[in-house]
Amino acid sequence: MPQVSVIVPAFNEEQGIAATLKEIAAAVTELDAEVIVVDDGSTDKTAELARACNAKVICHPVNRGKGAAMRSGFEASRGDFIIFIDADGTYPAKYIPEIVQELKKTDVVFTCRTNRENIPYFNRGGNWLITRLIKNLAGFPGNDPLSGLYGMRRGVLAAVGIESSTFAIETELVVKVSRSRFRATEIPIAYRPRLGASKLRPFRDGLRIARVLLDLLFIFQPYLTFVLPGLLIFLAGAILAGLLAVRGTVHLDGINLGLHSFLAGLAFMLLGINTAAYGGIIDLYAVRHRFKKPSRATKLLTNLALYKQLRNLSLLLLSVSVPALIYHFASWVGSGFGPFTATRSWMLALTGLLLGLQGIFTSIIYRIFAKECLMPETTATNPLVSAIAERRPRNMHG
């Protein structure tokens, strides 16, 4: 079996594929390597030229995106070290041996493009912004998260997985690796003008990358983005509704808070509890699908006894609110459907009913996700957990 797998995703790259593959062949002569070209639905001679260079070629019948091509290449690869390189001639293949040497000492090798004059001006601005966001949100310690030449150990790539199908794949991998705290090294490289027309659409693909960043922020930080805001909203709503339930009306510098403010407080309570519940579900989903390692909160959420208590609390809330609703409705019927004067207590009971039902439904959904997280394949043999347990502290140098 080869030690190194060089994967080249390509879409309509007939102007650059042959030169790229010849350069790769020259670079890996001293390595036990295989070269895999994934032709992502090209309509030109990309696949034909790749075969002429004796590369292993995988063809997608239709264009599925760079990330999908990389995923296909990885699935077909056999090497312990996985190298990705673009097919447009922008990244010199001569750096592949250096990447391989570094991978013998670390988990991931990123590259940093030291000369930016060959990057379109608009793209340079977008790259700078995305780099700042990834550094701040994901803790990326490097300087060029969008470089198209990098390498990973096979176990690391299997652990983090490839989800994106578009040009956002580099962003996804960088964020996952950074958040999982794998050992990483960065080496400087030269960047050349591309051969052929660019497939990157700065505005469209920039929005896609931003969306991936936002999605990954939610996945990696569900307690910051969902649970904490949800609890704060719930607390604010409970204070407002509770105050107005007791005092009826509150006067604040000419502003009267009455029935409508009371109803708004109840709505905030429902919104807050739902938002917080979503955060817990996202955390379990992220652990189940290997986006992150389990946290202390995850261990709490996978305690199945928790859901029995949540269910019992919800049933207790229902046992109070349902009779209250029945009582108020019967009183209204008994009055001959006259004016309804118990609006506050009725809405408070209705909110209790909704919170109780929400608690039961949440306990069911959480229990399903918790059981998924407790499955053997996602605990003892989860590649992310195993890879993190075996790694040494990461070191980034350039």
C-alpha cells in the first residue's frame, strides 16, 4: 500500500491538469505515493489528459463541487498521508515532500501563500476577512486557512470528515481541525498565476464560506449561541410576566406595562426555553457526527436519568395547568359565554401547558440523540475521540 495519497480535485482544468500532474510525478519520485484525480463532471478533456499522465482517475457524472470531489478522492485513497492540491497550477508540487516529512511529526500541515500578488484584489480582501473570522471564532493558529495545498494524516481526516461540497471545504476542515486541537504545522509556499479560467465566484462562494462559518459556529458553540441567549430570554420573560402577574400594571416614567407586556413576557419564556433546548440538541448532534469532542455538558445530556426527571417535571406542570384551563373554560361556559375576565390566569395556565408539552417532546428528542451518542461506534471507537486521545499538544510553526 502507498504511504502517500495525492488527491487532485479537478473541474474543467484541461489547461492546467497535465502540467500539474507532471510536476506532482517529479515531486513524488522518492516517495511511495499514488496520485488520484477526481474529475468532477468536466465537459472538457480533463479526464483524458489525466489518464494520459498515468494518474488514477475517478469521474463524477455531473459537477458536484470541490468538497464532493475531495471526499471521493479520500474514499478511494489508500495512503496514510493525504495531500490535497488544486489542478490549476497555482500551487507548486515541489512542496509535497516537505509536507510529508512534517506529517511524520504532526497531524496536519497547512501552507501559507507568502506572495499574494497572484490572488485577485477582491479575493485578497475576502481572504483577509475570513482569516480574521476563523482565527477569532475557531482559534485557527495559522495565517492562510484558504490555501488549496495541505496535508493530513488519514486518521485525522477520517475523524473530522468532509461535509461541504463546495469551495467552503477548506474553511470547514480548518475550523474542525482547529476546534479539535490537532497538532498542526504551517509552511510557507509560493503562489503562482492559475492556468485556465477560475471557477471561483468571489461573491457567491464568499457567501457560502460565510454560511459555513456561521453553521460551524453554531455547531461548535451551541451553549454560547443558543443555550445562554435562550436562558437569558426565558429569565427576562419570567421576571416580566411574574412581576405583572402579581402587580397587574407597572408604571415606569410614563410607560404603562400591562396585559400586552404580560403576554410578551410569556412569549419570551416560550421562545427562550425553545432556543435553549435547540442548543442541547445541536451539541448532541455535533458529538454524534464528530464535529466536536464531548464536553461536560454533553456528559450531562447523555445521562438518560435526566430525561425521566424532565418528563416528571413536565407532567407535574401539566397536572397544574390543564385543570386550571378546564376550570376557566367551564366558568366561562357557565357564565353564558359572557365577557372573559380571567385573561391573565388563563394565559399563564396556557403557557404552563405549552411548557409542559415542550418538556415532554424535548425529553423524547434528547433521549433519542443521547442514545445515539452512547452507541459504541461513537464512544469507544469514534475516530475523533480516539485521535484526540492519542495526540500530543499541537504546535504551529512556520
